[in-house]
Amino acid sequence: MTDTALPETCCPRERATIWIWPGQAAYLGPSLRLGPHSGSVHCFALGVDAPFLLRIGDDEREVRSALIPARTRHQVVSEGRMLFLYLEPDLGDDRIRAALGILRRHPSLSAPQVAAELNLSTSRFLHLFSAHAGTSFRRYRLWVRMLRVAAATTAGADLTRASAEAGFASPSHFSDAFRDMFGLTAGALLGKNARIVLDSGANGTPAA
């Protein structure tokens, strides 16, 4: 009998994989028993092994896949593997595209600070952002902060340090925001022994 480690592909159903790109992320793995939550960006959900139950308000239906808009409170109930793809906004405005790039590099900036970079008033900027990004400035900034935390933990930082450096006011602020966005705690997700695959530009710096 050999003591060589078995390949990861021997048990793909038990282990989750998370991919992170600048502004985007994906999850493939077992059902996470998610509670009701509201994402900051659009999410494409796919039941890999079987259909899943999707609850939005009073509506409940069994589906194989769904595109869930940003800021839509919902719950996914599944017994099989799930694929979640969190999508970068499809933009038609160069100013808001530039704003997303600024936020990915500097997730602690406020709306007035980003608006000033674009030579826009704060009110005009916030209107354009919501109209073109499909989500609010505050929720998108929260999203890029989450991605920054994931990148930092992959590099070895603990959650407390990573969340503080990403701009969260306290560990409880990060914990509450994470649960509200994803339907579970960060600790519960990390407890799945998830493998994180990080794009070289996902920490806010341009990819090589």
C-alpha cells in the first residue's frame, strides 16, 4: 500500500472549489445549507446533480438553473452539488467601468472620493452607478471588499486582519455582511476545506 496522496479528483463531491477573478467569483461544491441572503452582484446558480428549490419572497419553485439579480433576497435549497457564478456587471458606460476598476484597487474609498476621480458630482455618480452596474455603489464596494478578504486569506492572513485591511469596521461587521451576502458564515465556508484558486489580478492589482 502506497502513502502517496490521492488526487483531488477522487472525491470532487466532498470538496468545494472557489475561483476568484477581478470583480468575479465562482463556487463549485456541495450544498452549503444556505439561509436567506441577498447578493451584491448578479448570480447564476446551477444544480449540478439535480434541480434545486429557489425561494424568492412568497414564490417557491424547483429549477435546474437561475439568474438571480443583485440585491434580491432569496434562498437556495439543494441536496446536491451547486455551481454559483457571481458576475461582473455588463457595463455600457466608460465612467462606471473606470469606477469599478478604482474600487477594485481601493475598496475603502467613499462614493464622493470615487466621484471626484471621475469629475462627477456625488449624486450624479451614484445615479449612473445604479443605472449601469445593476447594483448600488455601497453593495458593489462590499462585494470587492469580500473578494479582497478572500485573496488575503489565500495568501495566509487570518480573517480578522484580512477584513480590517479590506475596510470592514470590525470582525462583527464582516461576519454580518458575509452572512447577509452569502447565507452562511465565513467560518462555515472555510470549514468545508474549500480550495481557492486566485487569479493574479484578484487582489486589486493588474494581472500580469
